[in-house]
Amino acid sequence: MSRKIPMLQALNCFEAAARHQSYTHAARELSLTQSAVSRQIASLESFLGVQLFQRTRHGVLLTSAGASYARQIASRLDGLERDTLDTMARQGGGALQLASVPTFATRWLMPRLAGLAARQPEIVVHIDAYTKPFMFADTEYDGALYAGTPEQLARWPGTRATLLMHEEIVPIASPRLLQARGSWQPRDLLELTLLQPSTRPGAWRQWFDAMQVDGEAFDGARFGARYELFSMLAMAAVQGQGVVLLPRMLVEAELARGELQIACERPLRGQRAYYLITPEAAHEKLAMQQFRAWLQAEAA
């Protein structure tokens, strides 16, 4: 059976006209005449049996049916263009679509991607921010960079998890904040404002417990602002707002530039780790196999 799909040229003209609310601007964008755009949209309306635009003295306005159709068509045309460019790029097969926890992607992965491009230029990596497990069958993702515990991974069925690195968190602050002492012991940090990760409300108590600082002393801690993302916490620490608990690997640049300093070298290694998650599949993309090997080498 033939598909009930309009001509692509008509859809392109309609999407541009809907976005601009103007046949003239659509024609200019598509390098067509205004009459050509008008004919394409008229043929689309005839195909659908639905009026998409109302003609007025001042131009055109979308009907309610036209506005709804425009929203649906725009996303599908964007997806078709993305798929086409992916296939054209690097002779196809080299594009990877990844979901990733945002701070890990921004602070650890992206500074290293230039090295991947130099080594394997055929691999193109697209990244979307994503923090929770999902069903790969319902998405276009080839893999996910995920931070979690073994128990959380066990609740993500139909996937393969490749361990990249365990998470070790350390107390970090601006050197200006730490200059009052030559060296800091865990108990000393209770003199400072403790900035809080809103996604891990018990992080400071876990760290102080592991450092054998008694609970009575901790009860007198001075807590500061809560921030959701590690990148927000890092910026707050750079500005001297207080001391933060962060994975060392996510603030490598700030430590190297001297903007941040480890308050005391007493890391806490928890159950959380960073993984590359991929769907269990009989045939995996060669690009994903190469990307996994590169990631493991970088993590090591």
C-alpha cells in the first residue's frame, strides 16, 4: 500500500510559511517565488482536505488545524534533516546520538572530544542532557552516559553497562577561602559555609561520618545555598561562597587554573560510578564499539 504522505516540497513550504506567518518570507527563505509557495500550500490543503491558512488583507494566519499540523510537521522535518545529515557525514554510520548527565558531558567528556576527532574523525558525537534511565526502543539514542549505583543499573533492563570510573568526592573551595589556615583537617571545615547539592542532601553527613567527625560537631555546621548541578556548585565555590563536595574529575580545569583548591585530601568513594549504557543488541554500530574503547582508555 502506498503511504498517505504529502510531497516534501509542499511540507517544506508550509513549515516555513507557518513559522514566518508569511508566504513572502517563506519564499525568500526557500529561494522560491511567492506564487510557488502559494501553489504548494494550496496543493497540500487539497491533499489534506483541511484549510491551513486564513487569507486576510494583511497576509495569512494559521487556522487552529494549521497551527496543530505545523507543530507536528516541524519536529518531523527537523528529525528527517538530522538523519540525512548524519548519513551524509563521514560516509554514514559514524554519527552517535548520546544521552548524558549534563555536568559529566560538559566538564569531562567535551574537553576530550577534540582528541577523539583527531584520532577517529569519522565519529561524530551528538549529545543531549538526560539524567534518568529510559527505554532505548522509544528513543533514537545509541547510548547514555549515566551516573548511578549498581542497584540503579539493575533496574534498567535490556542494557549493557560499561564501567568508566568510580566517583570519589573531595571537599573543594576557593584558595582565598582556605588561606586562613595552612592546612585543613575534616573537623576544621565546619568553620566554613557548607554548600549543598540539592540532589544529594545527605552528602556532607556521609563525608563527615566517613572522616569520623562526631555527629554533635556536625549538628553545628553552617549550611549555605543549595544548587542542583555540580557545575553550579563549582561556580559558587570559585566565587568564594563556601566549600563544596565534588568529584575531582569534574573540576580538573578549575584546579589546574588555581581557581579552586582541594581543602583536604580525604576523598570519599561511594557506590556511585559513571557508566556507558548501551542497549543489548546483536549488531552494534562499529562507531559505538570504537567510542567505547576510546572512553575506557580516557577513563583509565
